Amino acid sequence: MRLFTALDLSPAVTRNLEDLLRRLRPAARIQWSPPSNLHVTTKFIGEWPESRLPELNAALAALPPREPIPVGIRRLGFFPNPHAPRIFWCGIEAPGLPELAATTDAATAAVGIPREKHAFSPHLTLARIKNQVPLQPLREAIAALPSLEFGAFEARAFFLYQSVLQPSRSVYTKLAEFPLTKS
């Protein structure tokens, strides 16, 4: 099983991003993410044996309780840089999210999942850029947007997802929910 943990977006933020993608999609022939697949990854786990899923769930359920995380969705950009982009992204501002990612990384390392090698960089992958294509029309469409604010919400849980790679896109299935606050 190919797994990751993530925050879900609120319905209002998802609608705002659907509108954004509808406006920007005609500007560039790149691999756009379906709005239903947008999420804030907190830990990419990778391949994990289904027989050890209860062990992973127990490790994630044991994360220390924390306050809900305020999440703001704003700004657009390119990874690794605007001159040789591979990813078109939307920014995430969420105090407390780096700590959730760090504790998730530590909990999964305790069951044998390799620790992250790179600093946590929260973002939403709006599109992947596999081939060189003209991006000036996309840049112009971004400049014409009335705002780079796409909404905010309060994350009260994170989720364990399975990712199944298919030829045209990935299909995500929610396997478990982990509330941030324990009652």
C-alpha cells in the first residue's frame, strides 16, 4: 500500500480552488490536479505492508493532543523555481502545522518509516509540469487574478490516505481519521 498523511481542505476552500483552476487551466497545457485530490500532505509514508496497518494506525493515534490548526490558503508559486518549474503550487500558512508534521515524522520513524530528508514545506500541488511548455500565459492569468487569497479553515483532524497510481491520475482513499484534540 502506498500511504501518506494529510489535512483535508474545507468545502469552501475547495470551491475557491475549483474556481481558480477553472480560470487558470486554459492558460497552460500542464498536468492539473483534480480539485478532489487537493490536500495538505503532512507525511509521505510510501509503500507500507497492509498487514502492518494496525501498527501504523496505533502510532498515528498516539500523537500528543494539540489545538486545532488555523490554515490559510494563499499565494501561488513554482518549485523548485520559476525558471525551471516542475510543480505549480498554492501556499499554506498554518501555525502549528510544522509541529504536526514533525511529530508525525517521529511517530512513523518509530515503526520503521524513514524520516524526512527535506524541511517541511506545506503547499497544495495544483499542477505538475513534466515537459517544457510556454508558461507566460499562465503567469499573465495569475497576474490578472483579483486576489491570491483562497480561504481559511480550522483543521481539527488529519487523515491516513492510500494512493493508487493510475495512468491519468492518482486515486486517494481515506483509511483513517485522527482528531487533533483528544476528548
